Amino acid sequence: MTHHTLVVDGETVTVPTSGTPLLADVLRDRLGRTGTKIACGRGECGACTVLVGGRPTMACTTPAVLVREPVETVEGLADESADLRAAFADTGAFQCGFCTPGQVVHATALLRDGLPPGEEEQREHVRHELSGNLCRCTGYQAIVTSVCAVASAREGASS
């Protein structure tokens, strides 16, 4: 049996490659990272979003054997995203919560990259970037507000 080595949340793990498992299945079933949700199974909803090499990636359509860069899951981003998750809670940015891990992971990548200047430009940028992360409950306004508020707070804290 052949194996593939992944770095997940800073931990090096070796997984069997029999059957060419998808990254989402490896994360959930073999590594217990159940924050990575599988909803559509086609890379259309964003619930399975993880960061691969710092970039948002749909884990439900990514063969694990093709992953060569470090993977970050919502569990691995818990400390970094604490303020973002608090903002989501404060603004009611999630209701059922199923999309929340993917939203938080993707928003973490956006915050790392920084948002453009100007309130309306920021909101439009966040709306555009998170458009691949579907939410059937909230209407997105609170999600956008949360991400922009955290970006502003982090910018103020670093000044």
C-alpha cells in the first residue's frame, strides 16, 4: 500500500492512498477534523473550505494525493479566528452554522491578505470573495459586516 504525507494544522501525517481519497474524507474520517463539512460534494457550496498553502480550497473535490502544501482547517485556525468567530456570533452571522467553518476559513484568508481601503470597497471585496461560500440562512449581510469589523479592529490594534 502506498502512502502520502500531508502537513495538517502543523502536524505531519501519513495517510494511505488506496482509492485516491478526497482531502475532505481524509480530514474528517482519518484525522478527526470534522469542522470541514461535506455538503454538496461538488465544490459548489464552500462548506468544505480549507486553506492549502494559504489559499481557500474546496476539500470535497481535492484528491489528497495532489496536496503538497500545508493544510489549515477550521480547528487549526481556532486561535487566529477567535475574534472573527466572536464577531459572527455578535452579529448573528450564522444561524444553522453548517456553512460557518467554511466561511470562517475563507474569511481568515481574506483577513490575512488585507482588505482594500474604503468601507464600501471592503464590503464589495468581501461579498465577491465569499460568494463561493453559500449560506441559506443569513442573507450574507451579517457575515460581510463581521469580516469588515474584524479587519478594522485588527488594523486599529496594529496601529
